[in-house]
Amino acid sequence: VSTPVLTIRHATGTCPVHIQAGLLETLPDLARAFLPGRRLVVIADHQVAAVVPTRLDAPVLTFPAGERSKSRETWARLTDELLTLGLGRDGALVALGGGVTGDLAGFVAATFLRGIPYLQVPTSLLAMLDASIGGKTGLDVPAGKNLVGAFHQPAAVLMDLRVLRTLPDAELRTGLAEAVKHAVIADAEHFAWLRSRTSRLLARDEATLEMLLLRSVAIKAEVVAADERETGRRAVLNAGHTVAHALEAATNFGLRHGEAVAIGLVLEARLGEQLGHTAAGTSAAIADLLTQCGLPVTMPRGVSRADVVAAMATDKKNRSGVLHFSLPARIGAITAPWTVPVTAQAVAAIL
Ligand SMILES: NC(=O)c1ccc[n+]([C@@H]2O[C@H](COP(=O)([O-])OP(=O)(O)OC[C@H]3O[C@@H](n4cnc5c(N)ncnc54)[C@H](O)[C@@H]3O)[C@@H](O)[C@H]2O)c1
Ligand SMILES: [Zn+2]
């Protein structure tokens, strides 16, 4: 096994992150190295199972692609299928797919027999640069996004840039939304780099994509290592997400997660500007870059503002019923105390 590009230290151990074109050709060897002696089961959505070969001699459990599968129903079915297979405490899972698969299979791993190890093998850009890192797993429930879940760190995260060749364009763009988020919360230089590299990224230039992954993963890993269980600073990774999660719920997942994040980043920066918390011009700069990436930056037509505000009532950052947002001070900086209280009226004004 080659050296990881990065190793994340967490409460119960370390998680190596490998990024390399062609890595999945050696997945059987990597799985043996990271999960020695374990019986493996792969979990993937139908689409990924059809286009990404694993070369593993292991059963593959599948489910329909899309956010609606990140549900208790799919969790229950997959868990029952593992029990039918007779998987025991010596078992382990391989989460092969986008962020939906990583969150769902990760939560199956967190809860199966009170927890078995798993590998994150992200195949979407969004999952590579964000969702596969940090050990958050979970499900959506009727009351909202990600409201049931667990922290469960993977044994390793394995990224093969070549699998991005089959990723649909719209899904490549949603990955860029989370990359812009990382730049906004932590790195103004990276923001400028993204502006100058957008066309190369959209053209899937492998070397440029690799540079993007290295920077994004490093930013996320640094935040996670500082605050694994989100008692404070990790909330900055939620920039744009208070609005995004509410939009996803209010549209019944009519938007992709990354599209909702793009809109959320712009509207939340505008909120920050109106509150005097965020430097003037920040939301316009974010909107420019996201538009260049082919992402939406305004409220979609036909969405009820009241529904969006109502959906925020279940946001995990709320404290004593008061909404809290993680708002940038300027491009590249969110500062302590990491989240600020905001009234529902102020939120309604930016929607
Ligand atoms: N746990 C975390 O920290 C974290 C962070 C960010 C996002 N998320 C979650 O991630 C989810 C979004 O992830 P996503 O955008 O990857 O969605 P996704 O998993 O639904 O994948 C998007 C689509 O791309 C397809 N796909 C993936 N890889 C492919 C490939 N290589 N070739 C062809 N098709 C491929 C999938 O089948 C799916 O249709 C949301 O549920 C979000 O809440 C979690
Ligand atoms: Zn996200």
C-alpha cells in the first residue's frame, strides 16, 4: 500500500486518505490491508454498481440511486440483507458511491451488530472532496435531512480519479459547490485558484481535479480533526447548509444537494452582509464563481418561502429554538464563535 496523501487523526484512531488515478485496480489488496481477515460486503446504488467495477470477490447489495434512498426504509432493508447473508462481527462494508451511499452504508456499518468497520470508496466528486471525509453518517427522515445518524470513522478513504469519467456533468458541478464552500470558509487563495481553473475542472482535467481534491480534503480534514463531534468549529462546514437543507426538504429533494448548497452559500452570505457580519461584496463574488461553475444561485421558482423557513426549524445548529447560521466574515474566513443567532424575519428577508 502506497503512502496516503493525508491521515486524519480522530478519537478512536486514524483514517488514511488515498487519492490516485487507477487506485481501484488494486482494491482487493487495499481491502485486505485495511480490513485484514474480514468478510466484505459492498453497498452501492444501481447506477454506480453498473459502471464502477470493484474486482472484489464479495456480494454487492444495491438500492435505487438518489437522495430518497437515504432513508430508514433502505437502511432497514440493507441491514436485513446483511443478516440474511450471515455477516457477523468479523464482517466489514465497502461504501462504493456518492455521498448518499457513503452516508447510508456508513450508517448501516455504524449500527450493524453495534458497529462494524467500513471503507469509504467515494465515486462522485462531491463524495470525494467532502462527504467521505470526517465520519458523519446518517439518514433523512420526514422531518428533515440527516436527522438520524452516527459518527463512525471509516478504516480508510480510497479515491480513484478515473471513476469520475462516468460521472454525469450535473454531478461534477455539484461537487464544485462543496469545493467553493471549502474556499469560502477557509482559503481565499483557493477561491482565486477555483476562479482561474473552472474550465479545466469542468473539462475533467485529471491533474487539476487531483489538485482540487488535495486542497478540499485538507481543509475538511483540518476542521474535522479540530472538532470531530461538532461541539464548535466543525459547524463552519455547514456554511450554506442551513438554507440548503431547508431547500432540499421544501422541494422534496427536487434539487441536488450540491445545487441547494450553491444557492445556500449565496443567500447566507447575503444574510451575513445584511446583518453587518459579512464583508460587502462577498455574496456577489460567491455567486460569480458558482455561476461560472454552472450552478444555480437564486431561489428556485415556485418554492414557498414559508416552507423553507419552516424546514429550518429542525436544523441541528438551532439552540433553544433559535436559528443559528455559520456565516463568513469574508471570503476565506469564518471566525469564532462559528455560528450566530438569526431571527426568522431576517432569514425570510433574503429568501
Ligand atoms: N457525511 C458528510 O459529511 C456529507 C458531506 C456532504 C454531503 N453529504 C451528503 O452527500 C449526499 C450527496 O452526495 P452526491 O452528490 O454524491 O449524491 P449521490 O450519492 O446521489 O450521487 C449522485 C449521482 O451520481 C451517480 N454517480 C456517483 N458516482 C458515479 C460515477 N463514478 N459514475 C456515474 N455515476 C455516478 C449516483 O448514482 C447518483 O445518481 C447528500 O445526501 C448529502 O447530505 C454528506
Ligand atoms: Zn453538503
